[in-house]
Amino acid sequence: MYNSAQGYNDNVVCVARESVYKFMETVIDDIVEMHTEAGVPLEFFHTGGDEVPNGVWTKSPLCSKLMETLPEFKDPKNLQSYFLRRVVELVAKKNLKIGDGRKWH
């Protein structure tokens, strides 16, 4: 169990679900389309996710299974990096740079 900075215990996606990345791709596509329609250039996409609380994914069978295939991730809290890496790949396909709240990549 975990509590976020906002006091929630159910506000973090499961990084082991492929549907999360399909959702992210849909959101990115829609935002790119809105910017294009408005004639406003879009250069950066902010991912959020820099406030993932400790304890997220700890008891997730899907995340445990994912970590078995990713030996570099020995602790569920490190799956945040996995999520960011996957999203970086998605935004790169749209020729965007990514921000995670701390720095731009």
C-alpha cells in the first residue's frame, strides 16, 4: 500500500500493462493534433510521474513478472525509469523532446 503526495492510494498506472503505453500514445497523438490544428508549435512533452510514491508496484504480480524479464530493475520503485524510457520512445516518434519535471531530455 502507498500514499501519494496528494493523499491517494490508487493514482498510479501499472507500468507493466501494455495498455498504459497505448493510452499514452493516444494522449500524445491527440495533443500533437490539437497543437497542429491551433498552429501552435509543440516541442516538449511533459510526462509527469516524478512524484511516484514508495510502495507502488511492490505487490503487483504483473510488475514482478516484468522485473523477471528486466534484470536491471531489482526494485519495483525503479520501474519508474522503465516507464519513462518507454514514454521517451513514444514522444521521440513525434519528434518531441521530453520533460520529467526536473530536466529536459
